[in-house]
Amino acid sequence: MELSSESSIGIFDSGLGGLTVMKAIQQLLPGENLVYLGDTAHFPYGSKNPNLILEYSIQNISFLLQQNIKAIVLACHTVCSYAWDALQKRFDLPLIGVQLPTIEEVVRRSPKGKIVILGTKGTILSKRYTLLLKQRLPSVEILSIPFQILVHLLEEGYIEHSLISSIIAEHLSHLKDVEIDMVILGCTHFPLVEREIRNCFTNATHILDPGVLCAEAIKKELIQKNLLNFTTSTPLRRFFVSEDREQFHLLGGRFLGYPIEEVRVMGSPL
Amino acid sequence: MELSSESSIGIFDSGLGGLTVMKAIQQLLPGENLVYLGDTAHFPYGSKNPNLILEYSIQNISFLLQQNIKAIVLACHTVCSYAWDALQKRFDLPLIGVQLPTIEEVVRRSPKGKIVILGTKGTILSKRYTLLLKQRLPSVEILSIPFQILVHLLEEGYIEHSLISSIIAEHLSHLKDVEIDMVILGCTHFPLVEREIRNCFTNATHILDPGVLCAEAIKKELIQKNLLNFTTSTPLRRFFVSEDREQFHLLGGRFLGYPIEEVRVMGSPL
């Protein structure tokens, strides 16, 4: 397939979460055309079994490939944890995930103390972050903390809500007196509550947003492949879901930072 | 198929919620053998599409039928809302749901004022409660309120937790000055927080627990079919899940009122 710089970057996640990655991409690469797919019919991936996650990911990528795409972003840590290798083998255009750029950044910063990974149940159960980090930094101590309920609360719109800070503070209270060097926001929903998570750690703790690191990796990949979009026309932003367009439309803007004009259901007529 | 009074009653739901129905059944019918299936791999049904809910329900019933069963309890309002008619046509042993006994009880009480139905997103979107009630009580005013996040919080073990009462109070705050005659706890998780829901209404409001009404309907059905179990041996209580035995084991007792000894994964060897 001949890839063109004016083609879009395709992004997918199981719901709204990946929109935080899309936000980071458009901040770094404002000229790029972007297509987002929220596989809302199968939300959440974070508590699904690995076979299903792979199956849904293949469906999502196959759909995005029909949208004139030059690269695919796996904007979901659970997908990266379970399906990365299989998807890499199956598809021959550039795939960029949220996980490997994060591993690179952690290594680059050579952490002096403990690392916390916050993720969905699936991401944590997969132990993929731990495995990849331990390969590069054998002596680092990693605390993996599943926080599935936070995904549900944010997906349902409990954003900037007093209950959220209470739930986060309580969930992380056992870390209060532990010295933590870095925290990986290992679920695409979590950058929305970075401030509340920040409050649970000391000022010396680095909070890593994999969406931002993923955006940098995309830029690097597109430069390398000579696929950066230098046209000056207004970039396209297209949004698809597999079901429940209304909820996505209603809440998407809060994840993305601007209102979403149109959301279409995959497979429905234009 | 020849049904025997010593056979078990099979009960299923998508997760832990149906255990509140099981609890009501064993309180009313302590001599019955019970088999519970939590289809945890597909939790939650409340936000799934109707075709999937029917497919999973057929799988669940087919599994339960292998366990020497005399009746099946659909301990899930979303299943009753979307799949009741199709399941009734497909299977020829007694099926008892949580919805129709509730409709009968509401009609029997001939409500003078408004009725609130609290349910999952699916149960409310289906409009099935409203339709069935309107057929019998055309002039009654019904307020249908989806409360999906409460299902997730309870399934994750946020039971008797201070955050739960805040979330419930906030979610129902718009009803504070509305005169409500009855509230239907239209999700099997909600009887766990009956007290917190009670606090949002006046003393004159009746709170209906469909699990209790379902248990009464089962008793009636078994008497009518001459299938009540009068043996005095210790009744069997068996528990199956489709995945994540540990979480079910850990939290099931809080739904059921006593610790669960053994949980098995469907299809795994004895």
C-alpha cells in the first residue's frame, strides 16, 4: 500500500479514553488529519480476555484502514499489553502504541526509586509493563496497581467531580509514606485526573502521560517515513463509534478539550 | 425432560448481582438445591446490545441444563428486558424472571402516585418495565432512571462505603421534592444499597425488591408443578463463573450473606 502524507492518522480505543491521546497528538501535530474510533460496543477492554481484545483490535484496524490511513495509533494500554505483537505481525503500516514510548522514557530518565503503574485490570494482570521495564531496568522496583473503577467513573462523565478525588485518594492511600520516583498513567482515561493523582504523591514524583510520549513517537515515525503532513488546509477530525453515538458526543469534548461536531456509527451510511 | 423435585434451581446473572436473588430464594426456600452461574466474562450485560444479551443467556441456560436442573431463574433485569420472550420460546422447563413478578406486585398494590424504576442502562433503554406497567396501569406516571455506575461500584466491592451514599444521594437529588409512591430496585445489585436508596425517599415510599418477589413466584411455580423439594438432606449450593473465580470468591459472600466455599470456572474439570 502506498502511504501518503495527506492521509489520516487512525486512532482507536474501547471508548472515550483514547481521546486524551488524540488531544496530545493534535497538540504536537496540529496539521495532521485524524480519525478516531471508539469501540464503545465492547467497552471496557480493561476487563476482557486477551483473545477478545485481539479480535476487537483487528476489527478496529480493519475499519480504520478503509479511511485512507497512513499510521495507526493503539490508544489503549490493554490493547498494547495483550495484542501488540500479534497486531505488528498482521498489519504492514506503521503502528504506534502508548506502551513502548513510555518504556523508553522511563529508561531515559533512569529512575532512582520505585515506579507506580496505574492501569486497568487487564493491563495490570498482563504484567506486560513490568516485564518490559524489568528487561531494561532489572533492579527497579515496580508497584502495579489496577484501578478499573476509575475507568468506569470517567467514562460515565464523573470528571472534575468531588467524588473522584476521594476515590483516588483512598485507592492510593497505602502509598502515602512510600517514596515513589515515577507514576505511569497506564490507562488513557487517567490523564483526565492527573491533578488528583498528582496530589497523592510528593512534588519529587514524576507523572508520565503516555499519550504525550506516544505523540512524540508518532512524530518521529512520520518524519522518518517522510509522511508528515505539511499542507496548510484545515485538518480533518473524524469520529466513529461502534454504538451509542449520543454518549460519546456528549462527553467526548470533555476528554478532547473542544466540542465534537459529528460522531458516526461504524458501518452506518454517511 | 422429566423434572425431579430433588433437582436444582439454576440461577444466572452477568456477575455477582444475581446473588441477591439467590439470597432471597434460599431465605424463602431453604431446602432447595441451588446452582448459580455468574457470566463474569461478559459482565456487565447492562451496557451490551440485545443480540449479545440473548446469545449469552442461551449459553448460560445451556450450561445450567447440564447441572440437573428443574427450573431456571433469570436473575438479571437486563436479560428479562431484552431476552424474555425468545428464551421462553426456546426452552421448555420453567423459567422465572425478576421482572414479571414485580409488575404483578406493582399492580396488586395499585399505586396512587409516581413510580421510579432504577436500572442498568440496558434495562432503562429497553423501556420494557414502562411498557409492561403501562399496559396494566395506563394512567400511572413512571420515572425511569439509569444508574449504570452504581452497578460497577458494587461489583468492584464498594459496598457499605461512604462514597456509595454520596453517589446515590447525588444521582437521585432531582427527586427530592417529588412525591414517589414506589421505587423498583430494577437491577439485582441494588438491594445491597436499599438503605442508601431508602434515604433518598420519604417514609411513605415503598421500595420493591424484585428478588424477593421472584423467590415467591418460584415457590408458587414449584408448588403448582409439584416440584418443591421436601427432602431433609443438606441442600447443595454450587457456584460457577465464566472467568475470574477469585474476584467472585472474594466478594460473593458480601452479596449472599455467607462466605462462598468453592467457585468453579464453567467448562473446567471438576
